[in-house]
Amino acid sequence: MSHFAVYTCNVSNMEFVKKGLREMGLDYKENVQITDYYGQNRQAELAVIKDGKTLPLGWVRDQSTSELALQADWFKVPYSEKEFTNKISQYHSKYQVLDICEENRWNVDEDSISFNEAGELEIIATSFA
């Protein structure tokens, strides 16, 4: 059954989400309505764009907690819920770690960022004393 639902997606920073979407080959649009299979609209703070088309997939911010929640109609999205939420969470974490490294003056060479056989992201950071 096609409809909007809210999903847990471990992200907290929209800038990291934007960078992750770009790395996944996707684009985004801010403050836009997304529409499900039945024509129901939802206002998204950040909507996912694929091949120039707005998907019924985006983030909303809970006004009482300021937390981000992913809302989607997976029937019209070319990814599975698990595949997409795992991947965007992973890229969000990547940019979060890179930001922390930069704040603490750790150096990260772009070539030292890789995925291991288990599909986990590995980042090597160095610091000089």
C-alpha cells in the first residue's frame, strides 16, 4: 500500500545529508512539497531529487525536538528503505567525522577514505605533535 510514513534515519545535520546525497549521485531541493502515489502532499525541509525529478522522499524537522525525521512513500522510490537509510546514514557519519577531524586539526587525505569488505567506511586521520 502506497502512503507516506516517517522512518528512523540516523542523521542530525542537513549539510552532511546534502553532501551525502551528492556522493550518492542524487540532488536535493529545500523547502518543497513531496507527493505520494495517491497525490497526498507533505512539506519537506529537504527533498531528494533523482534525474531532475522530486522523489516522495524527504526530511522534516520535529518542531518540539528539532530532530530530523525521514518521510517517504517507498512505493515511488527506486531504493529500498533499508538500502537508502543505511547509505545516507553512513555518508552523514562520514562528513560528521571529517568535520570533527577538521575541528581538532587532524589531517585526512581523501585517498585514505575507503570502504572495507564488510561495506563499512574507514577513515584514516593523522595528527602531528
